[in-house]
Amino acid sequence: MQKTETAVTAKGQEPEVHNGSFLEAVERDTRGLMIALANAQFALRDLESRHLDQTRRLLLDLVGISDAFESVFRSIPTTSEQHSPQTGVWLESFRTVHGLVEAALADQGIIRMENLAHRFDPHTHMVANKVADATKTEGTIVEVAAPGYVWRDQVLRKPQVIVVHNSETRTKPRSPQK
């Protein structure tokens, strides 16, 4: 004997009677909805991942712009007597733009890695150059060529450092500090 199910309807309408297929239809629809939900969740994770990658690339571009400004500032004399008044005006404008870039990075949670270890660590540093310096031990960081940055508790860019490497004859000698 086949079981008969009654569907509940709104507003006092007569319920429809289905010969056992009502529960099967509900189960089929539920399975379909669960599959659709799983597909939507997968698509959302994919979109979030792509968005995160694009944001990371954009932030790295902004870090590069900040580095370029700092390079310009290092190459220009610091006292106003050493350059023209117009150069001074441009420098102040560049400093303002650099400040805006730095503020945008800070607003996104970018943190500059300031406290570097005195020894090279391949997990946290990238070698920009090697120098010979007999007064220092192998792997000592002598200079930071480009700072590193952290975003969302992950390294966005490793600091690029100049390290002592005395065992290779091709290293360039370290010039004395000024």
C-alpha cells in the first residue's frame, strides 16, 4: 500500500494530495539547493582569492612607488641652499604625494618591517647584494636596500638586504661608512 502525503497550503485552500512523490520532490529539491549552495560558495572563495591577489599586486605597486619617492629624496641635497627655490617647491609637493601614498598603505594595514635581525635569514630576507667585510661575520646584514612590508600578518615583501659574504672572491668590497 502506498502512503499518501498532504501538502499544507495557505489561506484555507484545499491541500493537494500526492502519492508518495511529495517527499521525493522535496529531497530532490533540497539536494539541488545544496549543490547550488556548494557551487556558489566555491565561486565566492574563487572571487575572494582573485580579489586578494589583485589587492596584493596593487599594494606591492604602491610600495614600489613609495620606494621610488624615497630614492628621489635620498638623491637630492637636503639643504635649501644646495638647490633652487623651484626645486624646493617640487620637493615639498613630492613629499606631500609620498605622504599620501604612505597614508594609503597605512590605511590598508601595511606595516613596514623596521626591526631586522643582524643576521641574514632566508625565510625573512632577500639578498640584494653581497659584500666582503673581514671585520664582520658571514651573513651579517650591513644595509637594507629596500624595506620589507607586512600585510594581514603575512609578509607582503621581504626586505632586500646587503649581507657580508667573505668566502667568495667575486663579492664587492664594502666601502667605508660616511
